[in-house]
Amino acid sequence: MDVRTIEQFLELSIGRWRSQRSGHHLAFGHFEEVRSTIDITALAGDDPAVIELCHQHDVAAGAISHPFAMHWQGESDWDENAAFEGSNVLVPVPDLADPKAGRLLRDKGYAETVAAVGRYALQPDGTFLLITEYDRASAEERIWFATPNLRFRVSLIKTRDGNGVMTASFSSEIRSLPSHEQK
Amino acid sequence: MDVRTIEQFLELSIGRWRSQRSGHHLAFGHFEEVRSTIDITALAGDDPAVIELCHQHDVAAGAISHPFAMHWQGESDWDENAAFEGSNVLVPVPDLADPKAGRLLRDKGYAETVAAVGRYALQPDGTFLLITEYDRASAEERIWFATPNLRFRVSLIKTRDGNGVMTASFSSEIRSLPSHEQK
């Protein structure tokens, strides 16, 4: 479907999603299957976690747009005990020159090892492209809506120089709760 | 990577590919894992299979570009006996008005039940988008190169009205044989 603004993309993303994710470990040809529930909730601009994240990155409160929290809970077929859970606070900071691109601030939450800042840009076809550089790797995520209630995500983990792709994963995310029914 | 023309896309595609494909059956949340080998070979414009396909669709031999054959062989985890194999001849017919878009003629090969004609268009980000309408469903495929030796494919099978997505699949395809070493 045609998503034309970052605001529209973020508003469509709010809700509870049932996710099926397949990981491809390219060097070994391994598959991984993950099922999870993802909750994406809008945050107020004056939420303490948002204010703290802005403060850490020297970003003015007025420069941000549509902050949100993600919480996920699921299990992988790689280990029967591998139930996992985590959450993040994410704050988009649109570029002044281009409202379709900007930085995405992310805190450590309670499952990540590092905070990160990614670069996002909405593509002409409505795909949200997010690139996050880490010390030794980079992550490239493409998220797009097929319908308002179905979105797809392709994530690549690359070597830092961008030439090697180590893992690729594909998620199908189906809305399981309309956003207005959420707490 | 930046693919700017259909010719470049098709030339990069020639070769042998080791494919990992994950299918997501959305209504039931099922996963399917498929491993296969895909051989894509260039065909001459005067190959009898190409001439026959052009004839069936009333297409002049001079209107086509870069015909090719695909052959695949693999197995699915859904059934231990589910080894499968098939092949197709495919003929791109570029639009006169736009060399980045056109029709893709496909024969029945020896595994498909129907011949088909799809519409393709190279997207600004280098993704090859192919939409094929069938009687009761439509198929949407997006294929893009991460590097010259790694390509990804997302395929959706939709209801004919385009509103429902029944299955989504994701393939990682790694080149296993340089094109000049192929027969």
C-alpha cells in the first residue's frame, strides 16, 4: 500500500502484531523460525524515557516526532528454552531539510546490549528503510505495509564495510489488536 | 546494490544459485523451509522455445530482450519425499515507452500448470517488481541484489482483488557458480 509520510508509517505501526520471522544464516545455510508478539505503543513527547533519550543525544524536545515504545516476547525453534523478551524506546528526529528522512534514537531497553542511532528514510514505494551502524557490523531493515493490517520486514546484518551479509531475516507481521483497543 | 537497467538485472541473474526459501502461511502461522538449486541460463533469440513462446503471444522476435531459462531442483521440509524440480522459459518484452518496464512471457515448462504473462518494472532502488495475475490469485515478486553474488526475493500470493495476502515467502539466493563457468 501507498505510505507517503513517516507520520503515516508510524501511526499505522501502532498496535499489537503477531510476528512470524524466518532467519537465514547465509554462510551455513541454516534456518531459524521465531514466533513473537510485538506491541508498538505511542509515547508522549514528555514521557520521562523520551526526555532522557533526547537529553543523551543533545536533541531538543521540539525536534522529535512520534516517539514510540516497542515490546516483544516470543520464542525461537533453535532452543526450546529460548523464550525471549525485550523492549525499547525509539525517538524519530526528522531532518530539517527532508521530513521523510532522519535519525532514529534507540535506548538500551532491557534486552539490548547497546543504545544506537540509526538513519531512516521513507522510500518512494512506501518502504521504511533503516540503517544502523555498530562497531563491527551494520543492520539494514526494510519495513513495508501490504495492507493496514499486514506488514513485512526484511533485516540484513552486514559486515561493517557493507560488502558481506551475514544473516538475512524476513518477518510477516499481522495486526492482532486494533490500536484503539490497546491500553 | 544499484541496478539501473533491466539488462543489468538480467545479466546479473545468469548463473547457478543456492537458494534458502522460507514460506509463511499467514492464516495458520505455518512455516515452510525449502532448499533448492536454481540455474538461470541465457537463451538465444532464435532458440526454438523462445520463438514458440513469441508466436503464441503474437510478439515479434525483434521486440524481445534477454530471454532466459530457469531450472530449479530442491526439497521442502513439509514432506520428506517432496523433492521437486521444474523449468521455465521466460521472455521479457520491454515496453516501447519505458525500457524499465514490460511484459514477461512464461511457458508452462514441465512443472507449472499454466503459462502466464506478468508485468515487470524496475524500481528506482533497483528492485525488480513482477506482478502476475491468475484466474483466482495474483503473485507479486520483488527481487533485488545485495551484492553481485547475493540476491533476495520476496513473493506474495494474493487474492485476485489484491486485498488479501495468503502466503509470503522470502528467498536468499547465493551464487554458487560464476556465470562464465556454466555450460
